[in-house]
Amino acid sequence: MGTTLAFFIGPMEMGMIALAGLLLFGNRLPEVGRSLGKGIIEFKKGVKGIQDEIEEASDVPEPKKVDSTTHSVD
């Protein structure tokens, strides 16, 4: 029960986290935000690349199977 309640963050907790972040990073906060944003963009590009590869692989037609029952051997 305690672990499920840990995922519910209220406004007071968010404020405390923001205050702690401000105290820890201070004047470097814009730089940290920029780095975080670039990291998220790179992650999204990587995920999109993987999705594109999967779609390309699924678009490749499967080779036609030869039905051995329709061919007669003389």
C-alpha cells in the first residue's frame, strides 16, 4: 500500500521538489533545462528511428510460397 501512495505527488510535494531544484541548481537552471530538453529530443529521434525501421520491415512483402500440391511431377 505504501508503494502505491508514493506515486501520487500533490502540489505541496511539487513545490518542495521545485524549491530543492532551485537551491541545488540556482543560476545553472537554464543550462540544465536546455540539456534536459536536448536529451528528450534525442530520445524521441531514436524512438522514431526504431519505429520507422519496424514499419519498413513490416512493409516488405513476404516471398510467395509454392504450393507443392498443385504441381505435378512427370
